[in-house]
Amino acid sequence: MKIIAIAAVTAGGKTTVVSEIKKRLPRCASLHFDDYSFEGEVEDFHRWVLDGADYDVWNLSPLKSDIEKMISSREYDYLLLDYPFAYLNTQIKDYIDCAVFIDTPLDIAMARRVLRDMKDASADEIRAEMEIYLNHARIAYVHMLDTVLPSSDYVVDGSKNLENITSEIINIILEK
């Protein structure tokens, strides 16, 4: 089984792309980081980055266990990890055969996030969220670009349309 990690900043397209790839690749499964609660989960990303951004503070044992179950099932040829860290968490890195980073410009990711997560928000709530992003959260997005992106095996342009991104990643997977 080939295990492919798909990383991107929040709202960078990970889940959407993983879903599209699964439709096109036979015997393909996925695990999604956001479906788990982890011991050591970071709440304050601003502080986490300022304190050195240790990717191992997340205890990813539940994800690791599910990866091992998928491997032992022998049911699939491909396992896609909708997972933001590429090789940076030591519990998961040795399972990954290939890490792909979707390099989505931060303005596009932010627009997607507002459209996705703040559909019913007031203008004041959206302004408050933008203030938090600029003063506290943006540092974590930039940190991903400085650490996760260069640690990935492949970087795909996240400003392309879904069809192009999906096709490019499928080609990477099939060539591996």
C-alpha cells in the first residue's frame, strides 16, 4: 500500500482534493486529521509557533493505529492522509511514502475559510476573525509555508482549479 500525505494550510484544499482522488483511484481509502481529537492538541497556534513549533506535541497514536489497521487489512492499494504535517511528526513520518503540499495562496485559503466557516456570521464577527488572523493566526500559516512545504516531496500550485490539482496529484501517486 502506498501512503500519500496531502498537506496544505487550513482551507487550502486538502479535504476536497482527497475526496476527488478517492473517486478516481480504485482501492483507495483516506484518513482525515480533522476527524480525530489528539492528546496535546494545540489551541494557541501563535504561542506554539513562538515556542518553537514542536510537531510532536500532538500525540497522533489514534491516527497511527488507524494507519496500521488499514495496512494490515490489505484492502487498499492507496491510503490518502488528509494531514497537515507531511513528515514533521515523528509518529507518522515513517508510514508516509510520499508527501504532497498544496501551495494555496493565503488570500485564497482565507476567502475559502470565510465562505466555508462563516456563512452565517455577521460583518462584525468576520471583522473580528480577520483581526485574530492578522494578529495571531497568520504566523502559523506562514510557519507551514516555511516548514511543511519544504519538507514535502512535491508541491502543487493551489491556485489551479480542482481538476488540475487532482490530476497532478494522481499523476504523482501513479508515478511513485
